[in-house]
Amino acid sequence: MRKVSLVVLGAVLGASVATLNHQVRLLPTGAARAAASDTYRNLNLFGDVFEKIRSDYVEKPDEQKLVEAAINGMLTSLDPHSTYMDAKSFRDMQVQTHGEFGGLGIEVTQEDGAIKVVTPIDDTPAAKAGILAGDLITAIDGESVQGLSLNQAVDKMRGAPNTNVVLKIQRGEKKEPQDIKLTRAMIQIKSVRSRKEGDDIGYIRITQFNEQTTDGVREAIQKFQSEIPADKFKGYVLDLRNNPGGLLDQSIGVANAFLDHGEIVSTRGRNAEETMRYNARPNDISKGKPVVVLINGGSASASEIVAGALQDHKRATLIGTRSFGKGSVQTIIPLGQNGAVRLTTARYYTPSGRSIQAKGIEPDIQILQDVPDELKGKDDLKGEASLKGHLKNGDDEKTGSQAYVPPNPKDDKQLTAAENLLRGIKASNLQPAPAVPAAEPKEQPKAHD
């Protein structure tokens, strides 16, 4: 998902930083020598342009910024998720993956030059101020976001706790923009929230996948098991709606909490030897209780890994709308004092061999929410397939889907359907989603636990 959020980068982090291949290299052929010659010629061209800017630009340029902009331009030309992070951005990312930072608590992406809200995070200044998924941020403290990169816009929204920022919000095409003043706070992201639904169902919501997520899910499961008698316990609702993703190892840990065998996810890079498979260990702490997973158009990346694994193993029923469709893996490559490169190094696949890149995961039961009139037409996310420069995945790519979740659980049709399903109550609004085609068997390389 193309975004730098105030919570955690939506990227799934790969397991390795670099792979060294030790092999005999043949002398380059004539074609290879010609390609290398073209490459060096283009590098000389870059040097010539850089030197002209240094010497002839109307004002003395910041040379470091020029180089960083060139690097970032090179990376962003690859796909929407490969970026350069300067030292500050890299430090911010490291802090955010720990689950604590100063800011507004808002997930954003860039769309047509504007900054679009993916979702406000629960119990943060953004959520309390009434920011909604789908809102467009057109200005920050009176400065238009046109011409700003996503990183620059996000940096303007961050800041020390107890300082103010004014966002100009466009909600709906025909409505006048409105200024909303927010006070920054120390955002302590509790990635897992849980509660009992009635006296027989355990509800677990994951807002993102950071370093605390797997432990949070395990604690929630153990709490439910101590509070709900086994003979009354109907099962779990795992809510992954509007969850932009996060850390790969945490998605594997969460899936493993409901599985005790089989593959969870595989990652496949350019070369076959880079393929890695991650298998579940005998560790189903949910003790086989039924599971319903809620997904929607805002469920991306690590969320899709968990949903896809539980769906393929028939361990859970998926309810909601089609997910975002981010099926690529980003590896963070530190560059010492110069920050880091976030580079797309692989695609990931569900246990049956499905690539969800630009397609998403179809729920087993599709249920649309009732959307307020003022949000109709703005309740969908376009999905990975709409991002400029996204990795292609055949001819049947899918657009996004509804991402609205009612603020009042009583109005949440997807949650109600999940509870009814676990309790064995038939409901007329349960509609099967389009069938997911079976994947052809894949060669199984050595597994990596």
C-alpha cells in the first residue's frame, strides 16, 4: 500500500537484508558488454546534469538534497512501495514499529496529488477530531499539499506532543473544504484490542502489525479462554478491516496462533533460490475454536497474509469485502548514517500458491455496509491496482472495494453476520463471494520456519 503512515509503514518487511550468491561468473558476452557500456554512459549523463545544476542553477542548490531526490526518483520509478528514507525518516520508522511516536494517529496515502486518509487510528487525535477514511487532506497549516511528496506531507503532520496543526479536509466532491485543528499527542499504538461479544464470543481487532501484535493476540486469546467456559465458547472474530499491514514476522505469528501445521506464506524473488516458505509450528493456542475474519478494502499487506493463510487452510470464514491487494515484500536495507532504502524484493503467495498482488483476497461471504449519504461514493478504496507503477499481475486485476466501518458496532452488518455465523443463526444477508480458483500445485523448496 503506497503510504508512509503515522503508525507504521504499510510495507511488509522481508526477512533478509541481502543475499550473497557465490558462483563462478563467466566473462561477459558482447551483448553484456554493450549493456554495461550503456549503463556507464547513462551514469556519465547523470554526472553531467548534476554538475550543470551545481554550476549554473539560478540559486546555489543543496547538493545533498539533489542526490537524495535523484535516489528517491530512481526508487519510486520502480513501484509505489520502493523508497529512499533519509536518516530521520529511518529513525522515525524504527520508532513507529515499536508502537510509539509523536503525531496525529492517521494512516494516509497519496492520490492525484492530494493526501487521502486510509483510516484514523482508534483513540488518537485524528479519530477524536472526526477524521474519516476517504477524507482528502488538501492543505497542512495553510500550505497546499500539491507538489509535496508523501514523506514531506507526513513530516509536516508529525511533531512534538501538545503542539497544534490545522488540516484542510475535503469530504465529498461537492462539499466545501473545512479546517480542522488537531493537537498532536504521543501516540501509543495498542495494535490489539479485544472484548467479549455477549458471553460466548471473543472479538479481537488488530489495527496494524507492529512488534507487539503477536503477543497481544496471544494475551487476548488466553484471557478469553479464562473468562468464557469452554462449553459456551462459540469462537473468535478476528477484525482486520482497515489494517494497512506491518511486519512480516508478526503476521506469521498471528496466523500461527490459529494454525498448528502447514504453510502460512511464501515469498518469491527474482531468482528461484531466493524463495522462502514459512510454516506453522504446532502452536494453535485457539484450541481449534471456530474463527471468522473480517476484511475490507483497507485490509492490506500483513492483513492479507493472515486472511489468506486462514482461508486456504479452511481454518476461518472470511466476511466483508475484497481486500486491498498489496502482495509485495519490501526489504529495509540500512545505509549507515545515510538512512536506508526500502526496496521491493519479492512477491508473497498464500499457501495454495495465490498471488494477491493487485487482486486482493475475496471474502467467503460478501457483505456491504450501509453507508451514510454524505459518504456515499467516498467509501471505497481503489486498491493496489489503481496505484501508478504497481507490479502487474496478469489481466484480471481487481479494483478496490468498500472500506467503511460504522462507528457504532450495532450498525456493523459485517460484525453482526460474523457473530450470527458463530452462533449458528441463519441470516438472509449472507451472500457468497465469487469463488476463488484453486491454484496449481507448486514445487516445494526447503521450508524455513
